[in-house]
Amino acid sequence: MRRTSLVCLWLIAALAAGGCSTLSNASVDTLGMLVRGNKSNAMPTAAGVATKPYYQLEVDSEAGTAVLILGNLDHGREAWYDASGGILFLRHGVLVKTWRMRPDIVATRLPADSPFRTGLQHLQAPVKTTRSLDLPGYRYGVTAVSTLTPAGMHDVTILGTVHRLLRVDEHMSAPSVGFEADNCYWVDPSDGFVWKSRQTIPDGLTLTLTELKPYRGSGS
């Protein structure tokens, strides 16, 4: 198994010391605590992001904002680290696993023909798909059904740059665990790269993920 480590402990420490979180500098123990902190007025800037040598992802919720760095790649699965060791895992732009989010997504399995794998930019009409979720409380193999609907081109501004992106709306439900959510993805029409998304953790927060300095390597 090929696994590429992109950062090490000193870089995590540097992130914490450098104030890359847009929250206050109060001590936090987990990503979940970080995201639930109070928002500050310090927002990331294009100049600030450019000065740092690592890929960066902004995470925003109704309770707070943080900037994460890409720490590991494992066959296309990206691990984005908070300064205190919490992790969000993305594959094809989908939030597939979390660590220390309270509650977490334990694992997500996308079918081979998932539109996320084949590219959301190819959607011409609503498409129904499934995914399998493992959730806390020994809830393994939970089937979630999604309807993905292309919703036209939209201008999305990230760090002062306007991106013309395809918006894809997702209605997602897992009746066996009483979960239902409306997610959204803003996709590069040329290659399907997800620049921004809004995704809900079952029983947890709704997160808005924005690529500030994106990793655009090939997934699997």
C-alpha cells in the first residue's frame, strides 16, 4: 500500500504556533472542540495562505471556523489535520471519515459507479446513488441513498478569486438511523474537482469545506 506522508509533528506544531486557525488561540484538545469554538474576525487571506508551504482547507460551521492542512494521502484519500490532531478525511470531495469530531463518521464506502468517482461534472440530470456508512454505536454498513442534481453554473469567490463552478445539490437519507440532510458541492466543470462543499455529519454538525490551497493530484 502506497502511503505518502506530507507533514510531520513539527509542522503540526508550527501550524498551532502560527495561528492558522481563524479561531482564538485558546487551548483546544480536538477538532470537534475547535469547530465548536467562537468565531473570530481573523479570516484567511490570499497572501497569508500563499506564504505557507502546505495545502490548506477551511472548515466552517455554525459554531466556528478553522484552517486545516493536508497531512497524508492514502490511495486518493486525503487526511486533513487540525493543529491539535483532529482529522477530516476526504475522497473525491466527499467527507468519508472523521476523527475526534464527536460524533464521527467511522468509514464510508462509495460504489465503483458512484458519480463522485466518475466525476460530478458529467451530471446532466438527477442521479440516484448509494454509499455505505459505518457510524458510532456499532452501526456498520448503514445504507445512505442520495439524489444528486446539477443546479447550474455559479460564481464562487475564494480568497478574492472568482471561480465559475457547477453546483450539485445532494439530498441524502439513511432511514435506518433516522438521518437526512441536504448537501451541496461546487465543482470545477473541467475536471470535477470539488472546490467547495457543504456536508452534514450524521447526528453532528454541518460543515462547509473550502479549498484555500488545493491538492489536485489524481485520486483512486
